[in-house]
Amino acid sequence: MAPLPNAGLVRNALQLYRYLLRCCKQLPEENIRQHYRHAIRQVRNVILFCLKPVWIQRIIQGLCEGTFDFVCFPLLSCQFLC
């Protein structure tokens, strides 16, 4: 996956959540956008309250480098619970 634009400006969990919702707007089809928007909202509490700062920084770094797979983002709720 190519690096996402302006990912380097993301500094905390709330910005990451909002950034990923904005990224959904770039997806090609409405049903795909709805699917990922829903998935991101489902794990909102994990992002805002439970995700460790180290993991947030790794996700942001992956977004900047293009190594973070946006498709796998909903799996965070299973892997990084507090």
C-alpha cells in the first residue's frame, strides 16, 4: 500500500481515529466506504482509550511509510486491547 498523505501530521489516538475516517472517503465505492467507516467506528474505544501509545506510534509510522495495511485495521480490536 502506498503511503497515505499527511499521515505524518497524526500525533495521538484521536487524530489517528479522525484521520482513518477521512481516509475512508478516498475509497472507490460507497459500500466499501461504509464498511470501513463502520469498522473504524466499532474499534473507536480501542483507539481512544485502550491502544498503547507505542502501538499508536507504530501505526502512524506505518501510515507514513506505506507499510500499514488499512484493510487489517479492524483487527486492532482483537490484538491490542488494554
